Amino acid sequence: MESVLNQTFNQLEYIIIDGDSKDGTQKEIEYHKHTLSHFISEPDAGIFSAMNKGATLSRGEYLYFLNAGDRIHSTSLFKDIFLLNVAEDLVYGDLIYDHGGNGLELRKQPRRVDVGYLLTRTIYHPAVLIKRSLFLDLGGYDETFRIAGDYDFMVRAILCHHATTRYVPLTFADFDTSGVSSDLPNSEVHVTERLRVQRQYFPPHYYYVSVLRFLLMRHRNLAIARYLLKYGHNVYRLIKPV
């Protein structure tokens, strides 16, 4: 919360959606309630249900989703972004992975996001501004996903609706790697959901490469799997139907 409240950008609408937590979160939020545009604490259907709820309440031009545990990297982030006169549907930058006692890792994103990149990666969720009109036009996040709802949205937006994108050389957030998407017991769900998205929206030859990579990872053929992770956007040419 402090990383949001300390932003120097003065046209910020801050909305908090809490899933009726019982760990002291509500008390902390109540203390800062006078600084918020909206605060709701009630049971919901999951992470993406909460995000859709917040997006519906919002009135700004862009949406930015920040999960509990993550932090905006600098106090001037939004001011720095809008000084660049951005107008694209998706405005994204870099992310720091906070591994706790194992240190920090800067994750750079590419200047261009295409089908090959989305085969093995995605635009990092805490490192992207989404134009609100696009988000609502696409129906927001698909709430049938537990973990990969943001990946599904990015694929639909970029591949199916040709959303405009722009990379800005800024670090958006410090990402807490102990969250639900990074939890090892959820890795199987994450893989299954990503493959579900790829099967629905990707050309078949891309999907087959992705399935092969995940099978290799499961059977501990890690060297080959890592190769496909790094070069999967080119490997598809080897099996593309003539």
C-alpha cells in the first residue's frame, strides 16, 4: 500500500478489493481508508473475480493491478510513464523478481511481443498498464482460470484483437515470488491452464511445440526443455506443416 500511496503522480485512483481476509489486512486497510477511492472486503470467486470487480469500479484511462506482497518499484513510476505520452492499449516494462533471501533478479521484457514470445512467456502482470476500454471490451479476465487468467487476457488482446503495445524502459514493480502463481503445488494448474489458452488461440504447430516442452520438463529432460523455452518461437518452423 505504501508503494502506491507514495506515488508522485496525482491523478491516481486507488481501489482495494479484499476477499474477506481474516489476517489483519482489513484493519490495516481501514487505517488508510481515507486515501482510497474504493474499498471492498467480501468473499469472491478468486483473484480474477476481485480484479474484474475493481476494474468495474474504476474510472481511469488505464488499469494497473498490484497484488498483495508486490511493490511498485519507484515513487515516480506513473509520472515517468505518462511523461512519455503513451497512448497504446498495453504499456509495459520490466520487473524485479524478489526471491527473498536469495536476492533480486531483473526480468527484462522485449520491445516487441508476438505469437512466438507468447508461446513461452507473457507480459508480466505487475509490469503492464491496460487501457480500461480494452479491458472492458474484452470482458475482463476469464474467471474460470485460477492462475493463468492474465495470460489468457494478453493472448486474446494481442493475438485476437490486435491490441497495440509499447515497451517503456522502466522497472514497474518488485514481484513477490512466494505468491500463488509461483507456488510449486500450483505449477500443474498453471501448465494446464496455459496449454488450454494455447490450444484455443494459437496455430496448431505452436501449440505442439509448447506441449512438447512441458512433457520434456515433466520427464526431467530439462536441457531440451530449457532450449525450447529460449528458442521455442523459432523451433515451430521445424514442425510447421508444408
